[in-house]
Amino acid sequence: MCGAWKKDMDKAREEGLAEGLATGRKKLIETALVMLKDGLPIEKVSQYSGLSVSEIEKISLNNK
């Protein structure tokens, strides 16, 4: 019984972590888009956000 509980807790923790990371990435992308719309160069958006230049270029093209 205790092993099953631990397994369930580990699975729930992993799911919560994955959800939190996805939410954080979504917010990061939204912030990068605002920075681009405000005229910041892609290189600065990359520097401040931690996203790669290629990721920002892709995001930019997908949101025009």
C-alpha cells in the first residue's frame, strides 16, 4: 500500500512539474512577444528572456 501511494505521489509531482513548466514557458513567450512589439531587437529579447534567437524568430513569425 505504501509503495502504491509513493508511486501515485511521484506521478502527481511529475505532472505538476510538467504543467508548471508549460505555464512558465507560455508566459515567457507572451512576454517575449510584448518585447518584440515594443520594438526591442531580437538579440535583446533573447538576452532578457533566455530564449534562443531562433526560438524568438519562430515565435515572431507565428504571431504576425
